[in-house]
Amino acid sequence: MALAEPAAPSTAGPPQDHFVSIRDVDLVYGRGETGMQALGGASIEVQKGGFAAVVGPSGCGKSSLMKLVTGLLPPTKGTISVAGKIVDGPVNVAGMAFQNPTLLPWRSTLQNIMLPLEVVEPHRRKLRRNRKDYEAQAHDLLAAVGLTGFADRAPWQLSGGMQQRASLCRALIHQPELLMLDEPFGALDAFTREELWSVLQKLWMERRFTVILVTHDLREAVYLADTIHVMSARPGRIVASRKVPLAYPRTLEDTFKPEFVDIVHELRHHISRERQAVS
Amino acid sequence: MTDTVSSPAAAPKRRFQINDNWAPWMVGIGALVIWELACRIFAIKPFVLPAPTAIAASLWKWHEVIAVHAAQTLYTTLLGFLLAVVGGLALGVAVGYSRFLYKALYPILIGFNSVPKVAIVPILVIWFGIGTIPAVITAFLLSFFPIVVNVAAGLATVEPEMEDVLRSLGASRRDIFFKVGLPRSMPYFFASLKIAITLALVGSVISETIASNSGIGYLMLNASARFDVPLVFAGLFVVAVLGVLIYAVFAMFETRFTGWATRAQAIRFEGGG
Ligand SMILES: Nc1ncnc2c1ncn2[C@@H]1O[C@H](COP(=O)(O)OP(=O)(O)O)[C@@H](O)[C@H]1O
Ligand SMILES: [Mg+2]
């Protein structure tokens, strides 16, 4: 994958405090006449250890944005950098989780969680010799998400919420600096979802990885994120960025406070304007 | 009545299980009894429809000859099937792994599969003479297609999200193939073995009836030429038993090696959200 611009890294390199920087990115699927523009001039900066949420109408290019940041797709125009390096292939420093937990049914929960270690360097080389240490780490993570004692269960024996917890563990097992979540709690019932908000918040506060969370749940965005980016309808770009000035750790009680509710309303207003622009 | 009252919880369950296991036997035995009675009551000639007892007698009378021919049929079936497993697995993996090979080979495979294989046997006879080789090749030709298609389909069902997770970690196509694609296609592979082994038997018997001097197919053809209809039916019975037995063996392999697939499926159907 070639660089989109003949950039001079010394001057155009991203500033140190931005762990992820997406600058003026276009993405076109397909070529020529049949091409479909998913993103048009999207820009987002995320601080190291920050928690960014991306909300927007469905089909506006949020999942595409995740693929760009993790280096699964090259942008048509613009640059993306992660951890100070311009992304030009799979980034290795990221963990990912999706709405579909995609656990492999022939592996136990523990083996599923350890799957990234069999793939990503440098763990891949060390896994055989340090198996015990890695297993201990996996058990710690399971405990942190409330799955103590489920390590040897098959994934189909877990409920939807538990599978999503395991999926979160799998995304974090190689201690990534960046966690990419694409509507991770979208398929869960309201109670399980709120439980997982607090699990995720706790993990993030302890470990301070950088998070980009795509969600269609505005309360979820406000509960978790320090900054929320609202995307326009396709071709997606950022139409508003909103800081959430509420102190961590946030609780379910906070979601009923006026400050919280006001932010949710403000975001809803942005989104409905974007949706009207489409129809 | 008192029985059901004394053990209200266990009774319905036990009765249900008995029905389950014995139903096919009872239907089978019932059909044989009706067949036997019909033959006797209507005095049907043995060369039109022999009675089950006549078939059993023939089976006993010729059991040594039948055993030799059955062994030959089993041998060509298994050999053809073995070749089909190796070839089908290799081709299925190739087609499922490479988009180019998929595009290039899939239409040809479909076309090939729609050729009636009986029509190929005379050509095989020209090349290889009559006997074992045409039977093995016919068994192979019939049974390898379902293996190819199933393995390729299994490889194609890898979830795109799973691929994204692994690719973003720097996994190569090879990694994804061995960690996800191949294990995922195993249930499809084992399911196809059941079908393939049955088709291999069909292929062997067809080839034996056309071009052979041994095997159950040959035995049946020979017997029918001599109007020994009970022996024809005895041959048919042996083929049926062989078919059921080999099917059962591979059905057992399937549950043994890829039980996770059926169990995972069952749960997925139950749990909606
Ligand atoms: N691989 C692809 N090829 C072509 N079009 C795609 C592809 N992936 C997504 N799209 C299109 O790009 C647009 C944005 O998709 P996506 O990023 O999945 O949106 P979101 O996640 O916000 O719902 C959609 O209109 C979708 O149809
Ligand atoms: Mg999406």
C-alpha cells in the first residue's frame, strides 16, 4: 500500500499527544463510475489514553473508518496515523471487537481469548515457552470481566452477554494500546448492556488504552466517552465533536442527571438533522 | 393404568424413547411379514417376486459366493472413496482458498457433475479393460464431487469480522486458513463423507453390472440372466446392508470429530438475543 501523499514525515508527522489522527480522509469503494464514496473528508484526533465515541446515521461509514484505522483498508485520500506512524498496513497495536462476538465454537473460551497471541508478534514467538504466564494473564482478564470459572466452557455454553465479555477479553489479551469497538453491545438487552458499560469503563480506567467506540446508542456514548464525534450521512465526515465534561468513573445514576441528559439531547438533535439531510 | 400412575414422571419419557429406537425395526419387520403373506396368499411366482424366506434361503445357500463378491464390491468402493477423499479435500481446499481457482474450476466441476457417470464406464472399459479398475474409478468419480463442494463451502463461510480481527493483528492468509477456515470446514467435510461413501458404493455396483466378472453387481446381473430371482434379491439385500453400515460408520465419525458444530447450532437456534 502506497502513501496517499508524498509526505515529509519530519514536518507532517502527527503531534505527540495524538495517538490516533485521521486527517481529511476520503474512502471510495469500487472504481470509476460504479465507485461509492463512503467517507468524504473525515478528520478525528484521539489523545493517547482517550476514549472517543463515533456516532452517526446508519451506513455513514463508521465501520469503514474502523477498517481504515486498523489498516485493513487503505484510504483513497488523506492520511491516518496511529502511535506516531502513518498506517500503511495492519497496525498490530489494536484489538477489535464487534457486535457479533465471533468466538470459534471448536475452541474453549480460554483458547478463544488466547487466539491473538498465536498470531501477533512478539507474543507468537514467546507463546510456547511462556504459556503459563499468558494463561495467567487470560485468567486475570476473565476475572476482570466477571467470567471467572468459565475458561474451559465452550462458547456456545455462554449467554450473549458473556460471549461479548469474552470477545472483549480477546481484544485485550495482547495488551493493545488501541481498542477498536464497532457497536460491541448492539445485540444485547438493556440491562446486560449497562453492565458491560461499567465493565469496559473499569478496564479502561485501570489500563488506559486508547479507545474508539462506534455506537448507535447515544447514552452509551455519553456514559463512556470523553469526546463524541458525530458523523454526517454518507459520504461521512465529522459534523460535530463534543467533549463530555463529566468525571470518571461514571455510574448509572449519572445517566439521569441533567448535564448527562442535555448532552444526549444535543447529540440526538445533530443526528436527526443528518438523517433528514438524506431523505 | 396403574403403571402410569405409579411412575408419572418417568413413564412418558421411557415410552417415547422406546418408540424412537424400535420404530424403524417394527416398520421393517412389519413390511417383511406383509410381503411374505402376500407372496403366499396370492401364490406369486418366485421369478416375479420371491418371498423374504426364499431370499433368506438363497442368501444362506450362496453365502460363500456372496461373501467373495461382497468383499470385491467393498474393496473397490473403499478404494474409490479413499481416492475421492484425498482428491476432493485437495481440490476443495484449493477452490475455497483461491478466488482464481474458484472462478476457473467451479463451472467445469458443475458441468462435469451433470454428466451421468454410467456413460463413462464404457470409455473406462476401452482404456482399462473390465474388472477392478473401472469400478474404482467410477466410485471415485461419483463420490468426489460432494466432498469438493462441501469443503469449498465450509471455507467460504468464515465470518468477515473474524477475518478482520486476525488480519488487523498481522495474520497471513495462511494463518487464517489454518486457525479458522480449515477447522470451520471440517463439519462440512465430515457431512460430505457420509454422502460420498454411499455414492461410491453406487458407482462400484453400476460399474460391476456393466463391466466386471466379480462384485455384487456382477453377481446380480449373472443371477438375473439365469432367472435366479431370489439370488438377485439376496444381492440387493447385501448391497443395502453394506450401504447402511458404511453410512453409519461415517455418521459416527461425524458426531465424534465435529460434535461442536451440531451443539453450537442447536444453541444458536434456541437463543435469539
Ligand atoms: N466492502 C464494501 N464494498 C462496497 N461498499 C461497501 C463495503 N463496505 C461498506 N460499503 C458501503 O459503504 C457505506 C458505509 O458502510 P459502513 O462503513 O459499514 O457504515 P456504518 O458502519 O456506518 O453503518 C455503506 O453504504 C455500505 O453499503
Ligand atoms: Mg457498521
